[in-house]
Amino acid sequence: MGNFSTATGTVTFVLMIVSRYIFAKFGWGVAAAITPIVILITGATFFSLILTPGVWEPVLAYLGFTPLFMAVLVGAAQNVFSKGAKYSLFDPCKEMAYI
């Protein structure tokens, strides 16, 4: 659990630095859309690994992974990146929209 919190903090910190440039170049609308896009991509990958493991099996076997192990890694990445994007991009956009 400590590694998960460390990874979430690191991703959030990096995204806080990058978010300054995202807000300046693209505005708060694009920045707010990044969080749902991250969740959509990682969620679709996670559920495709769970529901259709046979599709992924040749590629993952070549890499030395099983679909279940990769689903665990993608699920952990989804939690880390979605929390990081929410904390650093979505929440500041929400505050900007209230102002």
C-alpha cells in the first residue's frame, strides 16, 4: 500500500507541474477532459483484459505476462493515474468553473 501511495503522489506531483502548461496552452476545458479520457482508456484496457483474455494472450505471452497479471498492473495504473489526474487537473478546473 505504501508503494501505491508513493506512486500516486509522484504522478500527482509531475502532473501538477505539467498542468501549468496544459492550462496555459489549452485552457481549463481540455484540462478537465483529461481525467475522463484517462479513466476511459485504462478502464477499457482493464475490462478487455478481463473479458477477452484470448485476444491479448499471444502478445502478452511474447512479453512473458499472463492476461490476469497484466489486468492487475493496468488496474493499479488506472487507480494511480486517475487519482493523479483528478487531484492535479480536474479539481483545479472545478474550482475555476466556480469562479
